[in-house]
Amino acid sequence: MDGLNDWLVGQPQRIEFWGGEPLVYWKKLKLLVPALRERFPDSPVYDDHQWFTSG
């Protein structure tokens, strides 16, 4: 979150996560999603029941 201002300008329309295996990064995502929701309250964070995995 510290470097986010360096590459993101303004409020995003929505926030999505793409690529990788979400369960591998679960601990990080559990911290990241609430922080993004707090920082961008008007931007929907697509995380609930929208994870796809090849496993």
C-alpha cells in the first residue's frame, strides 16, 4: 500500500485481482482487500466468490 500512490492516480472505478493462484497469496489478500476497501470506499473490490483457480 505504501507505493500505491506512485502508480495509481485518483479513485479507481473498480478493483479486480487477475492471474495466479489466489490461495497461494491468501494471507496477503486477507490484509490487502480490507485496506483497499478502506482507502477506496467508492470502488467495489471484486473478491467475494469470484476467485478462479486451475486446481
